[in-house]
Amino acid sequence: MVELDLAGRGLDDARVLAAMAEVPREAFVPAALHEQAYADQPLPIGAGQTISQPYIVALMCQALQLGGGERVLEIGTGSGYGAAVLARLAAQVHSVERIAELAADAQQKLAALGVGNVQVHVGDGTLGWPDAAPYDAIVVTAGGPLVPAALKDELAPQGRLVMPVGEQRGWQQLLRLRRRADGGFDSETLADVAFVPLKGAQGWPTS
Ligand code: SAH
């Protein structure tokens, strides 16, 4: 998977490729789908949600430009797979999930793998996670209509925020924002993507 789907498609951050090789994706996929765990596709994880495609997880991690010492915020814990990869790339990961059942499941899986530097929280991630702010990097793994103001506020100077943004549910552009020293943001588009909706106060309606 790492050679064909990741390095073969232009991902070249050695730390990201190593983390992707080390984290067992099958541990985060329902037992019935274990045979497909290393195919480069999203898979259902319950509660209508998905574990992201490996290529996209790696692309987002690379875009965060992590050196190892960072404090990272992830919005959308889902299966916990992305958090497990981030845990190998940064010092501390806070991950927020709105569906309590998924958060509990992810927490259990991370603990079973001995991942000690991820804290999973239940809440509306469009409001950020102020308790541990500021963050050197923020990644949102669900697609919203705009970048929530709270997340911009919680980004440290020079911090990177990667998020799928689109005016239609279902299709987004993957954006990277970088906070400048003067407080402003530089923005660039990295790819066209399709994520499940980010639901919440600064996302799509919850019902
Ligand atoms: N990173 C995950 C992918 C999860 S899919 C993985 O590796 O498996 C996106 C997740 O975002 C879903 O679990 C969904 O419930 C969650 N989500 C959607 N809106 C949210 C919000 N406002 N706050 C927190 N989590 C949210």
C-alpha cells in the first residue's frame, strides 16, 4: 500500500510514509472488512461514517508539515486511524468526535495499540477545543462550507490547518491555511476530495 498508493503517487515525506507503514489499518476497520483494509479506498465504520482512504490520510498528514514536536488538533476522530498516524508524527494529539459511540470505540482501539499521546474528546469540533489551544497543526477530516472561526483562532503563529471546504455537501477542495506572523492567513488548494459532512454550529446542520 505504501509503495504503490502513496510513494507511487508523489507523497515523499519519509516520516509520513513510515507512520503509514507502521499503523495497522485493519485494527480500525470492522472485522467483516479486514480483507479490504489495505485497499486504497474509504470504508464504512458504523454510524454512517467512514475511515478515510489511506492516500488522503497521508496527503493530509504531509500537508501539515510535522517535525515531531507539535501539538495537533484533529476534528473527526471517526475510527481513530488518522489519530494513530498523527500520534507517530507529532508530540500530542487532541481529537474531537461528535458521535460519542465512535469516540469511545476509537479510544479503545488506540489504547489497545498502546498509543499514549492521543486524547479523544466528544463534542462539536467546529467550535474547536479551547482547553489545549493553541495548536501547531489542525486537521479537519469532514467537509464543511467554510473554515470555522474557532479553528482559525486556535492556530498558533506559523501553524497549518488542513480541511476539506466546499459549498456543496459531498464535494470539497482540500485547503491548507497557514497563519502568518501578522495574524493573517495564507491559503492554498491541494486537491479535490469527497468527505462526509462536518456537522455542527460552524458546519452543516445536524438534522
Ligand atoms: N479521521 C477519521 C475519518 C472520520 S470520517 C478516520 O481516520 O477514521 C469524519 C468524522 O467526522 C466522522 O466520524 C463524523 O462523525 C465526524 N464529525 C462530523 N462533524 C463533526 C464535528 N462538528 N465535530 C467532531 N466530529 C465531527
